[in-house]
Amino acid sequence: SIQRRQDANRDHRQALRTLGKAPETLRLWEEYQKLKAITQSIVVEKKQIHDRNVMTDIREGGKRAGEKFWRYIGTLDGRDDSPQLIDAENGGVMHNVRALLDEHLHNLFGTTQDFHGNETVSAGGPYIKGPPLANLTSDNTTIVGRVQVARALARLNGGTAPGLDGIPAKVLKGLGPDAQEQLAHLFSRICCGDDPIPTDWRRGRVTFISKKVGNRQLLRDYRPLTVTAVAYRVFATIINWRIAAWAEGAGVFTELQNGFRVGRRLDDNLFTLTQCIEIARAERRPLICCFLDIAKAYDSVPHLTLLERLTHLNMPQTWVSLIRQLYDGNVVTTSFNGVTSGEVAVGKGLRQGCPLSPTLYMLYASSMEKALEDTGIGFTLEHRQHGDIVAWRLPGLAYADDLVLMADSVEDMRRLLVACETAAEHLRLRSNAGKSATVIFSGEECNLGSLILQGSSIPLHTEYRYLGITLSAREDYLTEHHEGQGKSTVTKRNILRRRSLWSSDRYIVTRELWKAVAVPGLTFGNAVICVPSELRTYLERRQREVGRQALGCHGQVANELVEGDVGWSSFEAREANSKLQYYTRLRYMDGDRWARRVFMYIHLKHVNSTWRKGVTRLGTKFKIFCLATEPQTEKEWMSTVREEVKRVERDRWMSGMLQHHSMHMYASLKTEIAPVTFCGNTLGSRLLIEARGGALRTRLYRSKYDSSVTDTVCSACGAGEETIDHLLLACRALHPTPVVGARLEQALGFTNEYSHVVCSKRRLEAWWQTRLKNRGPDQDDQAGGANTHLKRRCQVN
């Protein structure tokens, strides 16, 4: 098509030079314009397909949706994702990049060092010797069924990167029942030792992901992620389920650990810590927290020590031997700036990105948590229960490799640090003092110079970012977090204003990206973190701005239409859902868990924490605490919370519409908060949205707000008053002619009849063009809004 357009252009220029403005020249010009239009439509269509694919990939990214979105935004910015590397010592440009990559991989994976830095095991060195795997098998630990394979494949992200074998995840996800059965049989034979570990499973491709804070020209400021074969990840997922179930049943994990465990959530740690901060302040007691960072936690685990530790925990020998074989003889390679390293043998470290790694690390480091529990000290929660005095002491919390210690006094914190140091020495783990911090959340500031861990002093900070939430020693310990939320809202709103994102469909792209990328970040920790009313109002306003941007309507359109036609929940409804469901979860939680203990404590001791007050307010507003019939199970409670929040939110939305005279028709025809299906990038779509909300800028509408507009006769036909129903159904000067008998609700798209919607869009576009031709000084233009009064009211909304 492009070639034909170029040929037509040359033919026209040649004819213009030789024939002048002859009929033949005019014909060639028309032919060129026709081919040019065809080419443009093809380019636009291909761009739309590309943008839809990008948006689908982001939407289906799940927890990685935000990461994919910002990476895509980086490509629009022209950001260099592979900067030139420099020498960490002298700052000079590295010319031998391959040698640097080989050295860096060897430092990361190639040797195992003891606590004092002495090399003990080389890559490919000896491991724990054990009997052959085939001699240790049993049906309980080795047989893999098709249902397990199907479950693992269902959890697999179809867009995940393939390993060095090049087999994409979509191929495995597309396997039918018979193929899944064969894959399960292969996995069983590998577990039994009848088949060796596939060679492709032993080869990993290391991808370097730049850290948020660091120099992108230094390899040390990148986090290594090992990408393995997709089939290995499916196999590792199944084995991880079994090992985790064994660990839970055997009581290997402590109650301090809530990372990557079934039925445990990150919110449990945040709830426990934030409530302890409020308890300490309410009771005027000290609370000292030490946030410890383990230097390269996953990368530092020696394979030999890991296997010894698993054996010590009485893990079934079948799995110990299987893990030994999975980590034996592995090699990794990487690429950076088009330069590929050689293969480096792996002698230490857990594979980051492998489903097994978090569980293996938690098993490996569980002795550190047990050592903390054995001290018998920590933040004290003393209360009277059934007439007896009960004293719970919480030494700290763990989420995989994130560890925070909690104590009532400096002396107790020293003892906890000694216990950590002793356990870390046995595990050959090192702390990173530069990324660790001590925060005094309650009590007078004291001399903490004696708080030492592994020879380094832990610095005193006034704030720390823990599990994505910034906690501060200030009176409002969430001030920094809330300020960050406000800034993040504006950033995300401005990003979605980029017209480069709208080439396919502004409404769909803006709506989906806000829901998939912006909302999860702005509501992170919603179950535990309480949002001040001022911030919530601010978030609601910014969301309405994004909604108007998606619909293309002006600021005078009622907020209820924006909410109803975009189909988003309010931030308050989202918070109510999260908090009330978490409240239900706490009520049914096992009494030994620390989140449940703290929950009981604040009720028994009548600690009126911010979270407790927030739950009471939301539960009352959304009618959860005044149900006629109380649910009997946790599942029923969860379902009731969702239904009641949705019902109350809908009632509020309907009540708000009735307060606007222009929205009465909309309220009678639109009964659910749900997205529309007819929006697009056209002028007709934007005008139709305004018409649905009774805010179309007709002469009659503008006369209500502008005294200078006195003529309300239709600007197109001059035969009737310029109203919405006249323009859509009666005006004879506008085309196409509506279907005989068409009703206003059909023309406005409330019945989802596509032909009527198309007709309405074209008629409104024709009216707008007529209006622009006939406009006088009293009329606004397309970009400027209705008039000064409308602009002022737009700012208020």
C-alpha cells in the first residue's frame, strides 16, 4: 500500500510537470489522495491493534501490571533501558562488557563463602551425598496428578518470559487434558528418579532489573532475576505446594512469619505493627523497632548449608534429594546492551523468580525466628482473659526476608539483636547496616549507640518504608505515606492524559489502565491503612477528572454520570470492602496468630485505634453492623460485605442523581454503575455522553447560565427549541434521519442498540459543525467549555 502511494505520488508530480493542470493530472491527484487515505487507515488500524495488545498485556499482568505499564511509558519517553556500564572503582567506561558480566555472575553465583568471607565450596563442588532418588520414593511425595498440573498451569501468567529453551508459557497453558496427563506423568518420573532433571531446567538466563534507588550504569545496583524454563516453573510450583503443606503440618514455620504462606497476608504484618504503634502511644509505653535488611538474602544461601538445614528440619529425604538434584550442575548466562556473557556454574544462592525459592528461604531462616521466640522478650501485650493475667510478648515480625524486631526497652532490643546475630552466623547471612534502621515510635528518645548487629551500628531514623508503607515517628505515623498517595494520584492522572495512549480507544485505555495500574497502588494496604477524609476527597476528585478525560465530557457534567458510565467504585467503597472483609477475617482467624492476638487486645483493653474507629464508621455507614440476619460463616460474611457495600454505594449514587434536575431521565434509565460500550475517540461520542447527562451545550442549556444567550431556537433548522430530544429525533436539518418511532432512550444509548447510537453520534457531530459555523461572540468553542460561569463550576467539581 505504501509503495502504491509512493508510485501514485511520483506519477502525479510527473504529470504536473509535463501536462500542467490537465484532466489527467487531476485524475492522478485524486488517485493519489485515495491511496493516501487507504495507507493512513492501515497505519491507524495497525497502531490500534498494537495498543490494544499492549493494554491487554498490562491488564492481564496481575500483580505485574504496574511494572509493565511503567516499562511501556518508558518506551514512549525514549528512555534508554540499557545504559553504558562504568567501572565501580574509577568511574570509567567499561569496554570489555563480557568480562564484567562474567565476573559479576561469578561473584553472585559462582562461589560459596562462610560467615567470615572464606571460600568453602566452589561452583559445581560437592553436595550432601545421599542415596539415589529412586530408592527414596513413595506415592505420597512423588506422584503428580493431572489436576495439580492443571492448577499450576492456570496460575501461570501467559505473558511470562520463556527460558533459554524458548518454549513460551502460552504453549503450555494451551495443553489439553491428554497432554496435561502426559506432563504429569513426566513430572512423576522425575520425582521418582526414573528420569533425570532435563538439561534445559539447569540453564538459567539472568535478567538485571534496575533498583529504584541506584546508579543504572553500575551492575551492582541491579537486582538479578533468574528466568528458567517455563516447564520447570510449573514443576516447581507443584513441588512448592507439597513442601509448604508439609512445613505447615510439621510446625516448621513460626507465627512471626507471614510471607508466602497459605492463608497469610502482607496485611497481617502491617496490621500488627501499626496497631502496636497505636497501643504503645495510647498506653504511653515505649516501642522500639529495628528494621533489618539481610544483604542479598536469596543470593547468599549456600547450597550445602541449605541441604543440611532441610535435613535437620526432618524434611522427607525424597524432597531433600530432589532439591539437591535441582540445584546440582546449574549454569546461568546473561545479556546486557547486546553483549552475552559466558556460562557460569552456580554454587550458591536461590533462584529469584523460582516458585520454590521463598519457601526454601523461609525454611532455611526459620531458626532465626525460633531464636527470637526463645528469648521470651519483645513488645508486651498484657491483659486479663477469663480472670487470668495473660502476657504476650512479640519479638518481631517476618515477611520472607523482611524482618522487624520489636521491644519495650533498649536492653531487650540488644538481646534480640544478639539472638539474630548468633542465628545469622550459623546461617552464613550478613545484615546490611546501611539499609537497616531503628525507629522509636513511642517513648522518649534514648541513646541507641549500643545497638550493634554483626559489628555495625544500626542508625536511628525517624521513618522507614516497611512492606510498601512509610511509617514515621511523627504524631501521625502515616503522614509521609498519605503525602505520597496524593502525589502519586496526580502523576498517574497526568500519565493517562498522554494522547499517545489514546490511539486505539481513549475510553477503554484510560478506564482499564486506571483500574489495573493506578487504583491498586493508591489502595495498597487499604485493609489496614486508614485514609484521612481530606485525602479521600482529593482522591475522589482526581478519579473524576480521569473519568471525564475517558468520557471526553466537560466539567459541568454531573459527577454521578461520570461514576455511572465509567463504572468505577468510589475510594470509600473500596476502603469499606477491604477493611470490613479484613475485620471478618480477623474474627475467624486462629487465636495463635499475632494479628488475631492484637485484634483481641485492642478490644479487651478498649484501645480506640484509628483502624478500629474506621471500621466502626464504615460498618455503620454501609449497614454491615445492623443486618437483620447475621451470616454464620466467614464465607457468608465476606459475600454479605461485598453485596451490602455495593447496594449502599448504588443507593448513594441514585440519591445523588435525583438532586440534579438534568439527571432525572438518566436516573430513570440507568440503574446500575456499569461501563458503557459505545464510547470512542470521536466528537460524536463525547457529545452523546453530555446529552445523556442533560449537559449538552445547546442554546437552551446555555441560556440557564449565561444571560447573554437569549435565542433558544435550533441553530441547525431554526424551526424549534434547541433541546436534546429535538436534535436527536426531530431536527430535519441534521442527518442521518432517525428510525421512525425511535425513542429518546434508544437515541441516548440506554438500550444498547448500536444502530440508534451511531445515528445519534452523526447527528450531534453535524449539529456541532453547524453550531461552530453560526457561533457568535456569546458562544463558546469546543475547547473552552460553555462560558466563564461554566468554567468556574467545572473547577468546583
